[in-house]
Amino acid sequence: MVHLTEHRPSLTKKLLHLPASTEVLEDPLRPILASIVVGCTLSEEALPAAAGLMQPTLSPFLDGYFPGYDLEANIGSYQEIPELIDLVNLLLDYRAGIRESEVWLAYIIAYSCAGRDHLWQDLGLANRNELSMLMQLSFPALAALNTGDMKWKKFIYRQYCLREGIYVCTAPSCGQCSDYQKCFSPEE
């Protein structure tokens, strides 16, 4: 029996070979966006990350980056996330400001922060390295703040809480926190 994740490389390659404008083809985020789309297609456990892009945004995204690919049938229902707009605004405040795909990714990431797994898994990415690359390319100033290589979802929420004046951590620094291993240990 063939496991669905074995199809990831061929599906990603197929998406990346779809015709697109020169500007889209030169976007270094396109392979990461393809990985997210493939993850949404293959994984029943990942959040439907592209659901962070509701109509009328989803169609222009797919039509521009992966014309002819129908993801809508795979995104499932949309969850309400109370802090969604606050997380989107946080990410947008740190975006590189180079591509429209950064705006789409802000919505996708913010939506995926509500998932139960590591952020890279909730996004449907192949591994954490893809998420780190996404953060460095799309939100470089925010990525630069993550000097301790904290897990991204925890880091984003920590930044959100700091911005909102919500102090949930009782330790004076991460190094003294009893949950240090949960935030900084390797993701599997």
C-alpha cells in the first residue's frame, strides 16, 4: 500500500510545473506555497491552511500561482479564530513588503496557529525547515527576533501576547521556565 505522503514530491513538482506569470515563477515563496497546497491535499490531520484565504482571495491565489488546480474541494470548513485578525496584523507588521504572497501567507499562518500540532504540520508543510524559510523570506524582522529558535507557533503567540500586554509566563526568562523543553526542543 502506498502512503499518501509518498506522493508529496510528485504532486509538488506537478504544481510547480503549472504555467504562471514570470513574476509568480520568480517568487521564492512559490515552492513553499506549493508545499502548503500539497499538504492540504494529502493530509487529513493538517488544518485546511488555505482556509485562511476565504473567497474572494482563494481563487486569485490559486489562479495566479497554480492555475487549474482545485483546492476548494479539499479545504473543508472554516473555523472561527477570535485572535485571527490580531495575528494577521502582527505578521503583516513584520512582512518583508516585497510580494503579495506575504499577505496571503500572513492569513494562512494566522489561521493555522489554531491547530493542535506544530505550526509546520498544521500548515501541511513537509518539515520545519520549510516553515523557517517561509518566515525568513516573508517576515524577516519577526524571524530575526526568534534568536533562541523557539517553536514558531509558540513564538508567534508569545509576540502576540507581548503586543497585547498579556503576560502568561511566570518565569522571568525562557531559560528559567519549566516549559523550556516544550518550546525549544526539536520538533518531530
